[in-house]
Amino acid sequence: SVVEDAPALTDGFQLVIDALKLNDINNLYVVPGIPISDLLRMAQAEGMRVVSFRHEQNAGNAAAIAGFMTKKPGVCMTVSAPGFLNGLTALANATTNCFPMILISGSSEREIVDLQQGDYEEMDQLAIAKPLCKAAFRILHAQDIGIGVARAIRAAVSGRPGGVYLDLPAKLFSQVMDAAEGAKSLVKVVDPTPAQYPSADAVNRALDLLKGAKRPLVIFGKGAAYAQADETIRSFVEKSGIPFLQMSMAKGLLPDTHPQSAGAARSLVLQEADVVMLVGARLNWLLSHGKGKTWGKPGSKKFIQVDIEPREMDSNVEIHAPLVGDIASVMEVLLKGIEGGLTPPADWMATVAAKREQNVAKMAPKLMSNASPMNFHGALGALRRVIKERPDAMLVNEGANTLDLARGIIDMYEPRKRLDVGTWGVMGVGMGYAVAAAVESGKPVLAVEGDSAFGFSGMEVETICRYNLPVCIVIFNNNGIYRGTDVNPTGGNDPSPMVFVPGSRYDKMMEAFGGVGVHVTNPDELYRAVNEAMDSGRPTLINAVIDPAAGTESGNIGSLNPTSSVRKM
Ligand SMILES: Cc1ncc(Cn2c(C)c(CCOP(=O)(O)OP(=O)(O)O)sc2=O)c(N)n1
Ligand SMILES: [Mg+2]
């Protein structure tokens, strides 16, 4: 009959799904709506995991951290204009943090947008996205979907990873084409992240510096964690005997309790080291730009820097031995280069170890505090024990005091387990990261949240319940931003802009959606409640009451706050 002879057809909807699946992308982090609702239904019908959020920023953050965890681009899908704009913060944050992610947004028709004739959700999204991400593309024809998706994937993961925007006008989805032609138009991306070895000269330059060093130090950034070259990195550290620092999201690359860890002796090693090797760590504000009092006498350091991005070299200070290449390849060559001969002076190792032990001992009693309401140290001492006993759990962390103190107190034991605010120090990543951590790892997730930080993405507790994810949220409820003691200087009715409703019960929010809510006022209760949550795998929110006076303004970075010289606040 006529139907049997007609050539099989495909369409834009199907080609987008086929192109993603062909490239082993199976999870989508989304907020549905015009023009992508049917696309999402079809994707789910084709076996893709479609995780639907309450706000696009959280879907985007989930996609970004999925990229960091898997080295495949995390994919976020949104509707046009407002949905696209809500995804942009996550896209920009992914680019800043070098996480591979693709924001795919439906958009309005070119012919109407370009004449500014007032289309539904009219916006020139591609132009707006371009400055905020690593690459941006728009696809107008169904036969270009294969190459367009391939370009977005390669751009997201190749070289220094980052965020990519892919603009799909609504009419593209319903475009029909011959199915055989459509299949031929699809592209499976070949080798988007080839090994990039450094030159022999660069390796020798670096090895000479390391061999001549009296007080060497290695600093691992989250780029080193992202590389998934864990064994090579561990062998290099242990064969070289060099003390190491791990930036926040690199913690656990080697256990924080490793005998060569200098985490608890950070100030000493930054001051005293004479050769510093940066591996996937940028000399940005988090490392005081490599200069100033943090780094001891000016000019007292020689820097080696390992980075896939050549332009990172000399960004802040002179790099004496740049090593341009992918971290796995560079560390493989350096490991070979130190065979049979690189042991830093024993007195340097002893100095670092002594300082570390001294600081650990000084901190220990604070972590035993049983005060109620709790202070940060007592509460974090309980969570430190949980992670020590459950090293494979994922840890999400945001806030100010809640972030800064947790970073130093909760030791990590495995790579890519600590997911936090990263380079920007952005609030609001918590719930998106927690959802993706659970979806991508299948492991229990402990999200340690300041009460303000939680507020940016808190509606996703419904998402966590809807998918019944093993997420345990601990809210450090100190009734405010940094603490809960600020008052309105006028004595007027409005409270200070820095405080929240006193005695609030966030645990009731989780109960509202069928999750488990717990209210705790001391570290033992907190320890028990978290263990119960992790054993049950049930979505749980623990409202941990923290003394409102316990915090400090802006946690550890108060010095960044401008203050008035004419008016004391
Ligand atoms: C998107 C966004 N908005 C605002 C801020 C400013 N900010 C804000 C609002 C923080 C919240 C601190 O309060 P918290 O309750 O989360 O933590 P602590 O009370 O434990 O300090 S930390 C911080 O830098 C930010 N970093 N990111
Ligand atoms: Mg707070």
C-alpha cells in the first residue's frame, strides 16, 4: 500500500534525542515548557533520564556538576527567554569553574526576533549567551542537528572545559526529513580530549626546579580532580615525598589525613616554600593571586604550573616552568622524570609535619564541643566523624561560616566527593549539586548548607522527594546571613537585612513533600540523625540549631568587604 512504500521520516525532536544518545549523553536536567515539553516526553520514552526541576538555575547547576563528575557534558534544557535567562547563571558559573556543560534552550523564530515583531518570549538568546560561555551555536535546519550537537559537545569538553550554549528555535523540532538521511547526518564526536603531552624542554625545566628545591610544595586544584588521573597523581606525590595542598574541590584526591598533606599547615607552606608546583589550580583570588604577605618575601618563589590552557601562564606572577598539556599526560611524564631521585630535605618535611600536628591538636578540643545551641565547630565535628566513617558519601557544601569552617574541618578521603561553591563563591548551587551528585553517583549525599545559602534553591526539596533521592540536607540554622544577631540600627520595625525568622523550622519543608524532617540542638543528635538518613537513603532535612552569635561576617573572606571610612556600621 502507499504507506509501506513511503520513505520513513524523522524530525527535529527525534534527531536531537538521537544525536545526544549517540554521544552517550543519557541524563537531562530540565524545566519543561514551550517549546521543549514534547521533546522531554519523547526523551523519557526513549529511555533517557529526564530530571525535572523547579527553577532552571538549579537544573543548570546540576548539569554543570554532572560534567565535573563524569567528564561528559552535563545537559540542561530550558524554555525560551525567562527560562534561558534563569539557566545563564549556571552556564556562566560552569564556564568560570571549567565544568563541561551544555545549556540547550528553545528559542523564538529568527524571522520574527530579527524584525523585533514581538514573538512569544522573544529574545536574541544566542547574542546574550555568547559573552557568558565558552562557545555558543544556533541550529536552524534539521539536517544540521547532528553537526550542531557534535560541535557543542566538543566545545564543552575539549581543551579547558566550559559551558556551551545551543539555541534551538521552536520550528526546528517539527521539521521533517528522510529518516535514512537523518541517520547519516548524525555525528559521533571522535577524540574530543586527545592526550596533550608537554615538550621535553618544559619537562626538564620543571624537573630541574623540583630537584633543586629545598622546600617544594605541590598545590592541586579542582582541575587535577577533574582529570581522573588519581593513581598517577598519588604515585607522583608519594614517590617525590613533596608536601601538598588541595584546593577545596580537589580535597580527597589524596586523603586529607595523608602524611604529606599540608592542609593544616597552609600558611607555613605558602610562606616558606621555595618551589611551588600548581596542578590544575589557578593563581586567582583563592590563592591571593600568588603575591602579598600570604606568599612570604616577594620573589622568594619559583613557580611551576601545569594547565591545559597556555594563556593561564603568567596570569598573576611569572611562571618559571610552564607545563602546557592535559594533567594526566603531564603527571605521567613527571612521574617518569622523578624515577630514582627526588627526595625533599628531611628537615622541610619535618617542619611541615610538626606544624600540621600542632594545628590539628589545637583544633581537636573545639570539635568535641557539645554546646547547645551548637557552635560551628561542635556541629562540624559530628559531620567530620560521619564522613570519616562513610568516605564514599558525596559532600555538598555552601554558606559562609558553614562553608569556610566545613572546608577545613571535614576531611575528605576520595576524589571528586566534595562539591562546593568553587571559584566564584556562588550561593545557590546546593540543591542542584545534591540532585546531580545522587543521580550521577548513586551514592548517598550529605548537603551541608548555611540557612541563607539553602534559601536560594530550597524549593528543590520537592524534586529530591519526587525522585526519592538519598540526599540528607543539614541546615546550619543560625537565623541569618553569617549569623543571626544583626539588628536594624534605627530600632524600627523592619529587622536587619541580614537576619531571618528566629527559630525557623526548615525540617517542616521536607515533611511537606513526604521526606523526613528532623530538628536537632546538639552534636550527638546531629550525628545520629545523619547516620539514620544515610542508612535509610530517604530524603531527609535536618534543622541544626546553631548559636546565632557563633559566626563571623562573611566567614573567612570578610576582608573583601568594602567598609565606610566616614561612617562606622
Ligand atoms: C548568588 C549569591 N548571592 C549572594 C552572595 C553573598 N553571600 C551570601 C548571601 C552568603 C550566605 C551566608 O549565610 P549562610 O547562612 O549561608 O551561612 P553562615 O550563616 O553559616 O555564614 S555567603 C556570600 O558570599 C553570594 N556569594 N552569591
Ligand atoms: Mg546562616
